[in-house]
Amino acid sequence: MIDPDLAYLIVENARDYAVFTLEPDGRIAAWSPGAQTIFGYRPEEAIGMPFAELFLAPDVAARTPEAEMAKAYRDGRAEDTRWHVRQNGERFWANGVTMTLGDRPQLIKFLRDETAAKLAEDQRILLLNELNHRFKKTLATVQSIVDHTLRAADVDAGTRNVLTERLIALAQAHNVLVAESWAGADLGAIVERALAPHDGSGRGRFRIEGPRVFLSPQQAVSLSLVLHELTTNAIKYGALSTVDGQVAISWNLAHDAMGARSMNLLWEETGGPPVAPPGDREGFGLRLIARSFGQDGDGRTRIEYRPEGLVCSVNVPLAQAEGVSILNLGEI
């Protein structure tokens, strides 16, 4: 609700926004200079015109101005973001708010032209979709080349499958990033995607718990690889190699004495065969796990070979998320 006297003062002086008032039947009662600039109608042309004429016809079918007015009368306020149409027929994207005018039956609407931002966002989404499409095609090509190359070299099927599964883990991390427009990824979504293929029995082999944490794209990819390697190792040698084995994955947020934020993730296996350190037989997967977050931003990954089950702790600095690079596989 807005004071009527203030409302009419705004209508008379507003130039950066379109501001106008509406009668209960939806006809325009007052028209600001900003409304004339944005829509193109002079006051004598706009006043008395039905509110609906300001909207692009296809959009009116989906969300009627009458419904917006009804909500404003009911709740005191209604918001909308949609296409509108200028007097010359040009359409534009605008964000608007409709409010009640004290005890009067009229409404007042504030509207801002956001066409430039809308077109820029549409262009960004178009380019992002094209990038995602090309990335998927490139990854599929890489998988095909790797498979054919290893087959031609008579590499055993087990080795070929391990490499293919690692490429699939990268693809799954990519899918999470696509859902967030490459702004980053939710940790819970990363964990669920990494573990879902290995819990199809419905026996609840995994216990997952932790708050919502948003990781950078680089961190999301590195953590996806770590989870893949931990799961693979658990299937071969650890808790997931037995019927009753379980894995608990939990994480929390922490602050150090300087106020820097970090995420601590813990992977704990129970119910599997007795565990012993691998000694000299440590493979690529365990080396990848151990070094994933230790190269940049003071991240740390530690593996403990407890007799009752393997435990892996991962510390990821969040305050320096943009500075964490994807794991350099050449150093492993």
C-alpha cells in the first residue's frame, strides 16, 4: 500500500520509471513522463486506455493483467516480469510492481524497462548451451578415441573400463555444472550423482548428511573425481565389496582464526574386510585422491587406513574458491 498523495507526486515527476495509476476496471487514470518515454504514448492518449493494451498479446493469454490486478487488491501488492509492447509495436521486457493506493479503489503500477539485461541474459544462455553441446560432443569423441586406441593396443578390458568410468565421472560433474549455468555446483548434488549408480539395490549402502554448500566449477570437478575413486576403491577392496558394508559421507562448514571459510568432508567406511595400507601398490586412484585439493588454496586431503574401514577427509577452502584449479593429472 502506498499513500495516495505521495503516489500522485511520483506520477507527476517519475522519469526513469513508467508510473501510472489504474481504475478498478483496468483503465489508466494517470500517466508519468517516464511512462511516456518508455511506452511512447502521450498522457492524452494513454489516460482512459485499457491496461491490457500495454502487454504483448501472446503473454496476455498466459498471464492476464486482470489476474495481476486481482492479486494486488487481495494482497496489497503484485509483481510481474514479462514482455510489453510500445506504441510503435516494438516489444520490450519489463519488471513491474502493482500496489494499492491507501483506501482508494485505484492501483498504482511502477515499471522498469529491462530489455537490455534480458537480451544479454538470453545471449549468455544461448552461448552457454552451445558450449555445453560442444563439450559433450568433445567428451564423447575423446571416449571413442580412447576406447579404439586401447583396443588396438590390446589393452585388457578392465583397464579400458576403468578409464571409461573416469571419463563418465567427469561428464557427471559437467552435468551438475550445466544445471547451475556453470556458476558452480551444490555439494549435495555432486555427492548424489557420484553415488547413485552404486546404490541401486535400495539397501541404503550410503548415509549422506551435510548443509547446503556451493562449490566453484573447479572444486566440483575435482571432488567428483575424488568421490568416483573412493567409490571404485570401496567396491574393489573396501566396504562396498561386502553385503553389509556401508559408507557414511558427511560434511560441515568451518572458520579459522582469520575468518576464512572452508568445507570439511568425511568419507567413512564400515562393515567391509579388514583394511591395511597399500604400501608400494598404491595406484593412480589413491594418488589422485591424496593430491586433489593439496595443490592450491591450502586444501587438504588425508586418507587413513583404519582396520575397521578406510577414512578419507577432504578440506576445501571456500573463501578462495576461484583460485582452486582442476587437478593436474600430469603430476600424479
